[in-house]
Amino acid sequence: MHSNHLLVTSALSAVLAMGLGASAHAETGAKEKCFGMAKAGANDCANLSGTHSCAGLAKVDHGADEWNYVAKGSCHALGGRTLDEVKAGAKGGGK
């Protein structure tokens, strides 16, 4: 009986954690897209070049048109570039 309770508790915890993670991505007001710092398979959504339209499909680490949401104002510290810089072709942020 104890193992069933542990299993149910673990499953419920996992479901709640997934829900919290999804809501964190939905709150983009305090976040910004940071380009050039996503790891392969760990981008947040479609890339700028349009070669894919989904999260987790980046083929290489630090692809210039791949991005992740980061805390607003922290992109340069992470070695990335903002959307405005990418669109302008700027070299800011080191990538």
C-alpha cells in the first residue's frame, strides 16, 4: 500500500512540475528571446530561418538563428544577441 501511495505522489508531483514549467514559458513579459546561445535540441521554439517550427529541433549548439527565453536584460551576459540585434545584423553579445 505504501508503494502505491509513493507512486501516486510521484506521478502527481511530475504533472504539477510540468504545468509550472509551461506557465513559466507563457510569462514572457519579464523575458526576452536570446539568439545564438541555445544548445542543440534545447531551443525554445521556431528558428528565424524557418527551417523548423518547433522547440527542441535545433541541430547545432549556438546556432545564430536559434533562441531561448532568458530573463530580460541577461542575454548579453549569456553570450547571446537580442532579436533586434539579430535583425539588424549587429555583432553585439559576442556571437
